[in-house]
Amino acid sequence: MSVIGLLEIKGRVIASASLKDKRRVIKSVQAKVRNKFNLSVAETGKQDDRQLTEIAVVGVGSSRKVVEQELQQALRLIENFDELEIYDAVVTYV
């Protein structure tokens, strides 16, 4: 049976003066997550706000443990971005 894990992150792009600044940071986050993990990532909310963002990271696997590890590692990677402040992160499984 397959397990689907969804990591929903809410955050703020620090010192973003424009949507262009914000998109640069979000694109960098997306590229790092995609390159390092077998996960899908997208900005899913607050796209027209120049600082606030909502990012979804999704993983599919045969075991909850494997999906959980990848999502937690992705969250740690995203938390280490200096330009991004995370104020909420929730993981759900299907």
C-alpha cells in the first residue's frame, strides 16, 4: 500500500521588497528540495503577497517511515534558508 505525505509550510520571505525578490527565494527553495529529495514542491498560496508564502511538499512511498524521513529532511533544509522564516509546518498522511 502506498503512503502519501504532505508537508504544508507557511512562512515569510525576509527583506523581500517585491514579488520578483520573493520568487527568486521560492524558486531557490524549490530547486534545492527537488535536487536533493524525491519530492514534489510548489508554492500553493499567498502568491500575490510580496512576503508571505505557503509551500507544499509531497512525497509518495511504500512506507510511512521513508516518506516521513524525507519530509522531515526537506523541512530542515528549508528552515536553513536565511531569507525564509517558517512560522508553521504541518505534516499529514493519506
